[in-house]
Amino acid sequence: MDFITSNLSSLKKYLNRLLQMATMLEQTTSLLPAATLKPVHELKKQLKIDFIREDAEVLIAQSLEGGMKTLAKDGIAKVVAGDTTVEELLQVHDLQLRYERSCTHCHRTIAAKYRFCPHCGRSKKQTCPQCQTPLEAEWNHCPNCRTAILAAS
């Protein structure tokens, strides 16, 4: 789920960059003779560029904000609805925790393997000084290289 959110956020940035470039090109080409612009305007109409401009950003925003749930949120809803048990949810959620974390700064879901949040860019958590493996706060040793971890001061 986190990679989908991250990919949609990246797609939104890319779209904004492309739209900035398209706006600049439109401003620049408006200085050309009308006869030269005719095929450009026809292609723009054929490709429905104005519609894409309006709709693409809305689609991405809807996908980021309302259309997706984390596995945990979906599981809780299923427990409340009686479709599963708390025990089953905890088994699945434990599996999810191995792969997903919440950023301590912006609180968005990110992959456990990432050292930095792809949304806010902040360091996700403490890392091992020897091998840079992300660490949990309660760990005393790195699970990757066995380096002893000093308590954060």
C-alpha cells in the first residue's frame, strides 16, 4: 500500500512538472504565425489535453486521499463488521508491520525498508551506526550485524 501512495505522490509531482512545461510551451508557441499553430491546436484538441489537465490531478488526489486504506484500517473495519476476528487481524497486522511503518514526522505509511520518508524526507528512525539498518526503539542490538545499540540520549 505504501508503495502505491509513494508512486501516486511521485506521479503528482511529475504531472505538475509536465503541466508547467506545457504552459511554457503554449506561451512560447503563441508567438508563432496562426498557420503554424493550426496543427498544434488540432492535436491538442484530438488528445483532449485540456480535459487531461483538469482530470489527472483530481484522479491522483482522490486516490491519495479517499480511495485507499491501510491493511490495518481495513482489518479493523472487518472486525467491527464481524467478518473476521481480532486474532486473525493481529496475525495479518503483524505481517504488515514487518513491511510498513508510519513516519514519525508526517505520519504517512512508508515501507519499513526505507531509511527516509519519501513524503517529507525526514529520517525515519534510528539506524545502526555500523550497517545503517533501521532500528526499533526498544532494540539493544542490530538484527543485521549484532552491533550493540546505545540508548538514545
